[in-house]
Amino acid sequence: MKALSGVRVLDLSRVLAGPWSTQILADLGAEVVKIERPNEGDDTRHWGPPNLLDENGIDSGESAYFQSANRGKQSVAIDISTAQGQALVRALALKADVLVENYKVGGLARYGLDYESLKLLNPRLIYCSITGFGQTGPYAQRPGYDAMIQAMGGLMSLTGDPEGEPAKVGVALTDISTGLYAAIGILAALYQRQHSGEGQYIDLALLDVQVATLANQGMNYLATGVAPERRGNAHPSIVPYQVFAVSDGHLMLAVGNDEQFRRCCDVLGVPEWGSDDRFATNSARVAHRDALVEELQKIFLQRQLDEWLECLEIANVPCGPINTLDRVFANPQVKHRKMKVSMHHSIAGEQAFVASPLRLSASPVEYESAPPLLGQHGRDVLSTWLGIGEEEFDAYSGAGVVGRPAGLVPGE
């Protein structure tokens, strides 16, 4: 039995934060139905190239971006701007345990699909709203996107070379973190419902998540009143914990305590630094950061990356190469942990996907279906959830309320 077997999720979210949360729920065994706009679908369906290639090597038009956050789901295309479409979604919500949406504040109220409307029909419904700034406050009506939230929430002030411009993280990390918090909140609400018998509302904001995940840097400010500055690849509180250039590339050194530093000094041929008053403790190393880093850099430039990796790893000093993604997926540990999985895609055939990191011993993640085509499961879902037959479905489809699946290969 899967961890979330029997849980039904209605996914009205788009782009990344919401879909990331519902993909986690799907990985755990929930039945996730993604409601999309007919003919258009989730915005990210069009965020290519790169796109998947079909089995003949031709561009399929199915974006790689969409594939990253929508496995394990069923797609139903419904026009919620129509009264019939709204009625269909309300009927589906009546059968659902969870609804996730990321419309603007108040955006679904005009369709009668807001929490206050739906909880009257289904008091057990757990309703998660994801917005840029939350349901309340002076910014509540503003749209929110990951990059602007990284900027406003302080992350960009901490990221990048101190001599250069602030930088955003190379993936939409605020969206991803928000998706994780959404999944955690939904799981907590499902557990609480076992005792209360009632659902609840989850108000989740990207800005809140970004501020919360400032972690030690946020606490550093609150403890001192001094805003931390960008340090490039260096750590604000641990030294040496940064990138060093070697003769043929770069090395990430992550010395986390004084014993590791002494072992590192032995490998570097300067064992005396382990007892030097300037460097013997982490607090001393932070105080003498510039002098230590300058001397370390001179030593690291004397040998090649693989040589340093070998001798540092033997000495159990944390370090690693800065891998490009081809090297990441070729890494023996990544391969052993099966972080790349293959699934059959309706157009692309056998396709590689990034796996879930969750490893549950009794209810492991099973990869049963690739991300869906737009509207691929409309007929099946409406039949299974609502008992809608062929003729009624065709009537909805003919009226443009429900989109027909397009692009399927014969037999799908």
C-alpha cells in the first residue's frame, strides 16, 4: 500500500511551486488530477525549448520544464470561466481531499471555487492557496515570481561575488521550497483531519517561505542587527568552507570543525597550522579569514583536482568537485541511488526523468506515469469521479467546456 493511497488531490496550480507540491503527493501515492485550461494548459507547457523529442527524434512541443514537476498526475482540461466548467470543478472538489491553487488573491472567488464556497460543500476539504505575498497585507494583490521574491526576500543579497552584482540561485529555489512547505502543510492537515474530521485552509506565501529559509543568515541578522554581506562561495561562519582554484579547475572544501581542519592541514603539508593560535579554532579562523584563505589558495594551486580529491577524501576531509550536470548523472553515488528513472511518455516513448529523493521502506515511491498530455485523462477522470458517460462528456467537449486530449499516439 502506498503512503497516500486513497487521497484525492485536485491540482488547480500552475508553473512550479504548486505543481512541485502535488508531484510530491503523487509520488507518495495520492491520486492527483491536474485541472488545466483547454488548448493552453499550464504555462510551463510552453516554456521551451528544450522540449522532449518524440520517438522519431522530432521536437514534440512538450517542454522539459513541464516534465520536471508533473509526473504521476492526470490532466483534465476544463474551462472554468464557464458556468458548466465551474460546476464540474465544484463536483470534483466534492470528491477531493485536497485542493491546491495559485491564483491571485480572490481570483477563484468569482467562480465560486474559493475555500469559503467549497468548504460549504465539502467540510473535509484541505484547501492550499499559494501566492507571492499571502492573502493579507499591503502586498497581497501583487503577483509574485521566484526571481523577484529571491530579491525581495534577501536571498540575492547573500548570493554572488562580493565584488560583482547580486545573483539569483540557478534554479527557482523559492518556488521549490514553497512546494515543499505546501506538501508538509497538507500532510499535517490530513493528519489533523483524522482527529477533527474537518479540513482547513492553508495560506502559503513565497515571500514568507523565502524569509523563513534564510535560516542561519536570517538569525545572524536578528542576533546582531548587522545585515550579512555576500561572500561568494565562502561561508559566513565557517572557515575554510568555500571554493578554491586548483591547477586544473576548482574544488569545494567544506571543513566543518577543528578536527577536520587539523586533518586538512596534514594533507596540505602544513600540520603546524592546526595548533597556530590564528587558525586552531573556527572562531580564530573566521577572525583571520583573509590571511588563511590566501595561504590555502597558494597551496591548492600546486596540484590537480583529482589528486586533491583523493588525498582529502582518504583523510576524511569533506570536499568535492563542482560537477556539471553530465557529471552529476554519471556520478557512481547518484547512479547507485537511482536518481534517474525511466518512464514511458505518451509521445516521447521511454524517457529519463529525475527521481524523487524519498526512500520509504514500507511504501516506496513508484513511478507509474510520466507527466500527462493536456487533457489526456478527461474522459476517464470525469467518468470515475463523477459518473459522466460518453454522451455527456461529448456534449461538454462539443460546447468547449472540456478539452479533448490532443497529440496521443494510436492506442493511448
